[in-house]
Amino acid sequence: MPVLNRIAAFAPDLTEWRQDLHAHPELGFQEHRTSNFVAEKLAGWGIEVTRGIAGTGLVGSLRVGTSNRAIGIRADMDALEMPEANDFPHASKNAGAMHACGHDGHTTMLLGAARYLAETRNFDGTVHFIFQPAEEGLGGGRVMVEEGLFDRFPCDTVFGAHNDTYLPVGTITAVEGSVSAASDRFWIRIAGIGGHAARPHRTIDPVLVGAHIVVALQSIVARRIDPLSSAVLSITQFHAGSTGNVIPQTAILNGTVRTLKPAVQDEMERLLSEVATATATAHGATAAVEYIRGYPPVLNAPAPTERAALAAAKIVGAEHVIRSRPPGMGGEDFSFMALRVPGCFVRIGQADGAIGSTPVHNSAYDFNDAILPIGASLWSTLVEQELPRQS
């Protein structure tokens, strides 16, 4: 595939940077080392750096020529709060944190494009390299937008990317419309009556009530939502009790809801609260439900999607650009940027047999360094395509 020659030449540097970032993961809004790493690289290439947006976020701005056109390209920087199971030399050195979603690779690909564009300057206009903190559930993209990202750095279009462990190396998606789900969170706090575990008849056991709520909630998607309307409800945490011979007073359930349509999102919120409280009442307990709406769906606008597909075809060939694919049910806070500025979010395949095929959010995951030049070439080609030099 025609990766840009200059980027292919410094591909070993990309691998070194990515593995360094992987070894030093930082959680959302705590990406101080990562932010310093990125800022030092950008400044060293003569790119103007603005820091302190959403705390650890930053923007590198490169202006060439006289055109007033501008595009933004975004990469996320944060890691996940989980231990790493890998034992290779660049495994996480920070206990309880791991780059299990490939944000180290996303950051490196954008750095590669910044280096190439700063060297070649073969475009006319402005490119804003947006390095975003706290994508993993904390809404760093929302905070950047709320703090005036596009007021301070106006963009005609904005682009982002994610690695994809289910697509082979050499494929890139450019799909119009919804490509990811709304991502909501909920907490259900169950109150019963605690007591001695040997005398359960004198208690109202919140563990038992919670178990019934877990089972009842699974019927919502299966029996209350139209099968043609996608929805996911997952209970991911169940907390109760402190010792083996005491029935606790309370229990807490925590989980997530994913939907693609606003009407289904509304219905899921209503039904979750209704089913949880009614189930608790039926067992003599009470349930307080807190439902928080998180990331909206990512909606790829028509024009930027066409332009992204055109640039991708120059790198991997038109036959390897995927133009139609069902949306994923994962959340992605690039959505906040795409709601403000027409945008496109692409996925870059990284599976090559056993390499790069471990799913994200898995303790054995690692980014496939072979696709770093592909991503850097994609962004560089896109900038040169969208901001052509005047003849």
C-alpha cells in the first residue's frame, strides 16, 4: 500500500513513541506526562502549541500559505483504569492503568502526521492537531468543546479515527451517518433491612432484591424494545456487604445503556427506572435510580465522509475502503465535536492474524504498530487533499 515515503522512513520513530506512551499510561484528565510528550514534539517541529484546554488537552496549529480554510484532526490520549496482563518490555509501568484501547496509537499517528506536514508544508491553510484527554467515560471531548475549542480554533471540518481489531490491516472505514451509539450510565441503590445471616426472615435482603432486578432488567431489551431498534443494557457492577455472616442494609448496581435512536434512549431510561423500582417494591425494598446520559452517537456528515473516503483510497486503495457497515454499540466522545463541526470518524483495521486481533478493553490488548504509518499517511494525505496549494 502506498504509505507516504517520508513517513515510512521514520516509522521506527513512530513505534518508539507509541511503545513509550504505552509503557506510561495515564487516566482521564491526568495525562500530564503524555501531554508534555506531545507538546515537546510539536514545538520541536515549529508547530504552535496551546495547552490547558480541558486541563491536560492541547492543540497544535500549523499555518501555511494564505488560505483561510482550516481542518481539525483529533486523537485521544487517556488510558483505562485496569491492570495489564502483557509481559513485553513496553508493558504498563503504572499499576492499575493500561492503554487497552489504543489511544497511545491514535496519539502517535497524529504526531506522525504533524511531523510530516511540518517538514513538507505541502498545503495552504491551517490544520489543528487536537489532542484530547479523558475519552474513556469522562467526556474530555465535551469539555474541550465547552471550553471554546472551535471558537478558538475554527475548523471547516473535523476528523478522528480508532483502531479496529475486527478489520484486517489495510482497510479503513468511511461510513456516512451513525457509526457509534449513545452511551449512558446508571446506578441503582437498593435499600433493605440488614441483619444476621442466620435469620434472613427478619431482614429484607438487598442482595436477593438486586439479583431479581438484574434478571428483570434483561427482559427490557428482549421483550419491551422493538427487535429492529438496537439497544444494549449491561450490569457491570454489583456491590453489597462487608462480611460473610451479615445480610447488608444496602446494595448498589451499576451499568450502562447503549442506543442508536433518541426515542429508544428515552424508552430505555423510562423502563429501567420502572422495572427496578417495581421489582424492589415487590420484595419489600426500595430502589433509587440515577440515570445519566453520556455520549451522544457519532454522526458522520456526508461531505466529510466522502472526503475521508477519497483520502483513504489513496493510501489503501478504493477496494479496501469500507463504505457501509452497521454502527457499533460502543460510545465515543468525538460525537461532541461532530455535533459542532461537520465531521467524520473512521476506523483503521489492525488485525493481522494473531497480531492486533485481541479486542480492546482486554488486559492482553496491544496496538499493532504496523498501522502507525497508515494512520499518519491518512491524516497527511487528507490535509494535502483538503488544503491544496494554490497554483
